[in-house]
Amino acid sequence: MPGIARRAFLGHSMAGESGNTGSASIAALRSGERRAAFHALMAGLIASAWAVLWLWSSSPYGRYLDHGRWTEVGIAAEICRTVPGGEIVLPAALYTAGWVLMVAAMMLPTTLPLLGVFRRIVAGRTDAGRLVALVGGGFLCAWFGFGLAAHALDWMLLAAARETPWFVANGWVIGAAVVGGAGVFQFSSLKYRCLDKCRTPLGFVVERWRGIAPRREALRVGFDHGAFCIGCCWALMLLMFIVGMGNVGWMLALGAVMAAEKNLSGGKRLSAPLGVALLAWAGAIILMNVSPSVA
């Protein structure tokens, strides 16, 4: 009997181990499927944003990505002249659409590590997808707020410049100042502190996620990450006001630079050379406009 009992016990144990192994394999397979679906969804969103921007910029309505000309030409000008409040509502709507598309295309790729970490942390929850979406929404909200402030500043500068004859003739000064400022900021301690926060997504999430108020905490994770992302990338994003808001080529270049700075292992080493290049660019703008030898 002892031998029979022992064999029965061993058979039961082996069956249990086999069951556990099978369960683990199924769980791993499902996790892999969810991860693949998440990556496919994000790739689709980012690719869609780029596609819409490219189609918009190459269409007859591409001029509406250039916020400085919203109310000057085309159907937008007609609406602004005929619809009460159109001179405010339509530019705001066009700006919102263009800026959100640009942020989704340029900045969402830089936050994929954070979204991936958060997705794994909440993977066992029934509302995991909604929480990940809230993180992304919080991130976009932070950048949208920055965009509103940047646009308001740009509008005020342009309005003041049009009233000043010297600025009308020397508008390049603003361009040189923005490019040079972006170059100087590449060497600032604030830039590196914000980069450090962006480059440690696990610690960033753990500091803010308790699961007590999941929706609010998820939104805060995304918004705070967006704020630190703005802290390290705001000066580079302002370059879009200089090179043109609808310039897809510059969007790709700047988006790639910011993603490399934040996500690559040697990304921080790009900051100083980029700063030197931007300062050289600003110097070239100045020389081209003040040197008497330049025709």
C-alpha cells in the first residue's frame, strides 16, 4: 500500500506541475498577444497622425497649418468674415486640430516606454485599457496646454512686431533668438533633470501609482510625464514656429531627435552636440543678415 500511495501521490504531483506549466504557458501567450495588440494600436495611432499631417500639408488646405495665415485667405477667411465670432472660433479649432496631430505624431513615440511600463503594471485589471488611455490623454493634455501658451505668445509677438517698423524689416531677429535660445537650453541643468525623469519610466510610475483612485492617478501619471517632457523638449518644439508648423520634414527630424534624447541609452550625449549645432545656426542667421558683405 505505501508503494501504491507513493506512486499515486507522484502521479498527482506530476499532473499538477503539468497543469501549472500549461497555465503559465497560456498566460504568457495571452500576455504576448496583449503586448502585440498594444504595440500595433500605438503604431497605428502614430502612423495615422503622420499620414493625416502629410495629407493635410500637401493638400490645398495645407496653408491652414500655418497659424499665421488662418484668416487671410481661402474659405477660412470667408468664414471668419461672415460668421459671428468666427475670427476666434475657427482659428482656435484649426489650431487645436493641427497641434494635437503634431503632438501625437512627434511626441507619442517618445512616451512609449512609459506607456509600456504602465500597461504591464495594470495588466491584471479589467479597466487596464481605459487606464492606459487616460495616461496617454493626460500626456496630450499637458502638451496641449503648452501649445496654447506658445501660440498665444507667438501671436502677441507677431502683433507687436507688425506695429514696430524695425521688427517688420528685421523679423529674422526673432528667429535667431528662438534658435539660439534652444541651443543654450541644451546645456541647462533643467534640461538634464527633466530628461532623467523621462528616462526612468518605472520609477516615474511607481512614485505616482497607488491604485486607490485609478482614473485620477492614471491621468496624473500621463500629465506629469507630459510636464517633464515639456521641460526637456519645449525649446526644440518652439523651433516649429520658426521653420513652419506644417513642415512635415522638420516634424520628423525634431521628433526623431527628441525620441533619441529621451529613449536611447546614449541619448543624453546628443544634447550638447545639438546645442552647438543650434548655436551655430543662430550665428549663421545673424551673420547672413548683418554682414555688409552678404548681398
